[in-house]
Amino acid sequence: MEFESVIRERQATRKFSNKEIEKEKLEKILEAGRIAPTAKNLQPIKIYVVESTEGLEKIDKASPCRYNAPIVLLVCGDKDIAFAKGDYSTYEMDACIVATHMMLEATNQGINNIWVEMFDEKVLREEFNLSNNLIPVCLLPIGYKTEDCPESPMHNTRKELSELVEYK
Ligand SMILES: Cc1cc2nc3c(=O)[nH]c(=O)nc-3n(C[C@H](O)[C@H](O)[C@H](O)COP(=O)(O)O)c2cc1C
């Protein structure tokens, strides 16, 4: 896909079908995450590909926002590896860049997706046995949308550039 189409056509999907994601497509999505930039190139990231029935049930315990997706990428930042200055750490920023790369590559592969921050961190931590250094940053449910999947309600609601940008 043209890059312009990828960034314009991506939209939040909230109704996934049971159709499986092709292995090659999933690998391309994960590869896009692997090559994402991170502070000092420290790559403080762990991505869990949750695809088993048991794993998806665990996601459902932690979040109401899987929307029937057959795969959820659980993206974590690693506090022990990330660049840090005093209390400040880039783990969250790094994880968001990695997740954004994967979200856009998913769109590029024709795989629908949604960014989800509505999850119970404690439940995720317990269900996936996460070590203390790993902080869940987002969930990315991915898959094929259903034929009757509604348009994302706010997809075309954006501020004008003039409200966001100021030239100095
Ligand atoms: C950081 C972030 C967190 C989000 N969390 C959720 C969520 O927990 N549940 C959900 O249904 N949508 C979530 N979304 C999707 C947004 O609501 C959606 O991206 C926004 O309304 C714009 O619509 P669009 O993605 O279709 O352009 C999230 C998006 C972002 C970027």
C-alpha cells in the first residue's frame, strides 16, 4: 500500500471475524516492531503474541476490548533496560513507537487492528506472569473485520491543522 493510504485508511476496528491471520502477515507485523527506533537503541520491549484460546481468555479477563480478535499483541516496556534519567524512563515511548510500527504494518498487510489502553494491569500481570520489570503499555487486537463492522465513529473527527500547529 502507499504510505499515504496506510495512514489514512487505518482505523480502529471493534468487530473482528474469526478468520485467521496468515503467518507471513503476522511475521511482517512483528518485524515492523523489531526495526522500530528506541532511545539509545536499547530495544526495551517484549511482545507477547496471544493467540491460544487460553491466552485470549486471559486477555478477556483483563480487558473488555478484544472485540473477538483472533490475535492480541501485548506490548510491554522493560523498565530495567530502557534509557532512564532519574525517575524518567523512555520505556513507554519506546513501546508506543514499536506498537505504532506494528499497527501501521498491520494496516499495510490488510489486517485490521485497534490500539487498546483499557486493561487492568494487575490482571494482565497475574495472568501472564509478568516479571516486575515488564510494564504492559498497550494491547493490539489484530485480525480481519467482519463485513458488518461499523466505521470507527471518530475516525473522521480531527482538529484542524491550524489548531495543532504553530509556526515560530
Ligand atoms: C492510546 C490509545 C488508546 C486507546 N484505547 C482504546 C481502548 O481502550 N478501547 C477502544 O475501544 N479504543 C481505544 N482506542 C482507539 C481510539 O478510540 C481511536 O483510535 C480514536 O477514536 C480515533 O479513531 P480511529 O483510530 O478510527 O481514527 C485507543 C487509541 C489510542 C491511540
